[in-house]
Amino acid sequence: MIDISQDIHPLTDFKRNTSEFVNEMKRTRRPVVLTVNGKAELVVQDAASYQGMLDRLARLEAVEAIRVGIVAAEEGRVKPARKALAELREKLGISR
């Protein structure tokens, strides 16, 4: 989570003190918002934290897809796999 009192800095400060910023990001696991002319332009974070965020997002997307599938099944908007695959083969012109 970003701490707005500590994690927002001008890009020029980041350029001048990159190694200190990198060390702090690794220590805190918090991203840094970099500004240009007072406006947020970039967000920088350590690779491990970024990967963790991508992993959590992938899990959330999988859970949502499962939820949508369950709702579709409950509403009867499903068909047997053999029938669906046969329809796809026919549509795509794939022979058995």
C-alpha cells in the first residue's frame, strides 16, 4: 500500500538517488509514485512485490471466471462438453 506521506517523490529525486530508493522499496515492499511537474507519472516497485501483485490478480481473475461459470450452470446456460467441442470442430472446419 502506498503511504502518500512518504512514497510520492519527484522523478528528479529518484534519478539522483536511485540506489537509496531501490533499497527502501525492497525494505518496505511499498511502491514509489514519481511525479513530473507535480503530477503523478510513474509508479515504481521492486520485482518481488510486482510479481506478488500479478499472482494475486491471476488468482482473482480465476475465481471470477469460476464464479461466472457457476452462475451460468445454475441458470442452465451450459451444454455437454462433447456437444460443445463438436460444434467448435464444425465451426472451425476441424475434422476428427
